[in-house]
Amino acid sequence: MSRLSLLDLAFFIAESEASPKHVAGLHIHQIPKGGGANFAKQLYEEFLTHTDVQAPFDAVINFVSPTLMPSWSTAESVDLAQHVFFHKLKAGQNDREALYAFAAELHEPVLDRSRPLWEVHVIAGLWDKQFAIYYKMHHAVADGITMTRWGVESLRETPDDDTVTPVWTLSHARRASGLSRKKRLDQAVAGTVWKQLTANSKRAVGIGRLTAMLALEAIKLTKNAIALPFMASRGTPFTGNATPGRQFATTAVPMARIDAIRKVSRATLNHVALTCLDGAMHRYLADEGIELDRPITIQMPVNLRREGEKSGGNKIGIILVDLSPPTDDAYVRLRNVGYSLRNVRTMIDAVAPEAVETYTILTGLLGQIAGMLKLADVVTPMGNTLVSNVPGPAERLYIKGAPLLEMHPMSTLPATHLLNITLFSYAGTLYFGLIATDALPNLGRLAAYVEEEIATLEEAVGIS
């Protein structure tokens, strides 16, 4: 058995029908030449023949175990019929809007904890001879970066390689080799003891530093050096008690446009993307009759894995970023966002990853209590929304010769938020995936504003 980390366990504790804790990806493929109208159905049928399910796709959660801590165990068998599904949209109801609505519907239900926590849905009958695959996995099994890596490993780099290796057939568990069982056990025990000792020491020092940073900012001895929790603006439609319904919208921006802005302004991709999101959210709020007197605050996941580390589960922290104070000047907004992100980078570099993880758990616990008590509509939110950036593959990928045209991220929603935004880069395009409850009005308009803000920023930095 494998015990859960505290962060992985937190995803189970926080889960509810209104706030399921799974992440997903929506892949849109083109049927290859000669593939035929039944290509997607045939691919689904071929999926069902790959019955050699590997870890962690064979893992079942046990909340009662000999260690008294929830842990993973291996399922005796995995019935693919309970995990892999086929759908076909009707003619006339198969455009992009219909696909997004259907994917949002698939994104609503909580995964069944009595079996391994993942699903794959093949969706046929789309416009222009396209089909989609919706991948869904519980957040306690993998974070977005890990899930992306696993998905990429199951795809091919050339169209002429028609080998099908579904993601659940690839082993993602780390296994030792060439060592006796006893030697592996001795090393594991010794390593665990040393790891706990050093981790707890780093955690304590890091928490001390982080607490000092927060205290200095709270008493105004520093200015905008670090964003304080639970200081975000109240009364926006982005926060509140989450409801079960979901809606999904996207924006796709060619990376060449972003790179041109970066080159002229000496900014990073995150600077540009968050500047456009900031402008879009302010325009959206203005449409709703809301004007803020302070920056929009976002909660941003950061990857805490060391370089080369490829473990499963979650190794992320959630940090706060104040975007720009309200302004109509897109260039000023870009500079302000860049300043905030540099301060965040300084904060992360100054403390151990273990401290950021602890901070994430503690602040998340407070937010969870507010969610459980249905207080999200009345208390000051941790942040106004969540925004994450998951890097994807730079080159085009294929499955059985079918080119993967688009990769759209679909994240989870905390019980206290109505909107979550994920950035995902793939094959020369940056995708903005917006997942929201059905209570948030005009999500599509917010997505459209993001693309319009790209043009506004291009004009502001002198790109015609």
C-alpha cells in the first residue's frame, strides 16, 4: 500500500458534489485521410482491447487501513467498460459550442471512489471530420503537470506511427531494479527517516521566513512585496458558494503573437498572459457594473518538484499574486504584473518547497471551512480566482495517425470559487481554458475579452 501525502488527502477531504476534485483535458483530433466516418468508434473499440492496466490507473483509495491513514491499494481487476466510454454528437448539434457544453457535462460528476479514479471519453461526430477525447483523473492521483506528461507519453510524434498505447497501459510507477527486497527496504527506511528530518527542518525555517514576509507586509513595512491572504475584493461574481453545474469556454492565441510582445517588452509568457487576463476580467466586471479599487488577486499553483523529478501525486503550492491596480493603460498593466510576479519569484526562492506546501494546506483549510459552512458569499475570499500555467509539448502529436489539433485544460473549482482558468501551451498555441459553475454569467464573453486584450497589448507596446 502507498500512503497519501497531506496535500493529496486534502483533495478527498475537500471534495463535494458542488466541488469535485478532478482535473481533465479535452483533446480535439482530425480524422486522418482514409480514416473513415467510424474512425473514432474503431479507436474506442481498440482502446477496450488494452486490458493491461498499469499503476496508478489500477489504484483504489482505502480510507480504512492498518496504518489508520488513507492509502492506495491495487485493484484486483479493472473493468475498462467502467472507465472508457463512447459518445456521438448528433448532426446539427456537433459544433464547438456543443462540444464544450458536453465536456462541461462530463466534468460535473464526482468520480466513483469504489474503483480507480479516472475516465476516458471518446466523442465522435464533430464538425469538419473531427473527434475529441476527454481525459478525467482525480487530483489526488496526479496534478495537471503530471497528467499532461502521462498523456503525452501515450501519443506518437509522427503520423505514420499508428501504434496505440493508451495512457492506462503505460507504467508510471517508479520501480527500483537490481536490488534485493531487503536492501530496498533498508534503504527506503533510512531514506524516509533522513527525508523527514531534513524536510521538517527546511519546513520550519521556510515557514518562519514566510511568516516574517507576511508580517512585514501586514504592518506596511514593505509595500506590495507579497500578497496577503484573504484581502481580495469582495462582491465579484468570481467567488461564492460553488454549485454543481459546469460551463466551459476557451481562447486560443498563437504563440508567435505572445513572443512578439515578449521581445518588445522584455516580458515573460506569464507576464503577457496574466496582463491580458487582468484586462479581460476588469472589462467583464465593468459589464457587470463592478469597479474595483484594488488589484485582482489570483491564486496561482506553482510546481514544487525539483528538476528531473517525475513522481506522481501532487507537488504543488498555491501562492497569491496581486495583478495590476485598475488602469486603462495596457502597458502600465504589463509592468505592474511583471513587478508582482518578480516578487512572487523572490518569495518562492527564499523558502523551502515544504514551507510553501504547508502554507498551501493551512490557507486551503481555512478556505475549506468557509466552503463547508457556506460562507463564501459573505467572507473575504482568499483570492478572486485561480490561474495556473501548465506547459505542454511544442510539437504536433498524433494518435493512430490522427493529428492532435487542440489541447484544452479543464481544472477543478474550490468550494468558494465560481471560476478557474488554466493556461496550456501546445504546438505553437497558448490555450486559455475557463471552467466555471453555471451560476457565472457570460463566461464566453470573458473568454472573448482575453483575445481582444492581446490586440490591446500589441498596440500598447507598438506592434501594428
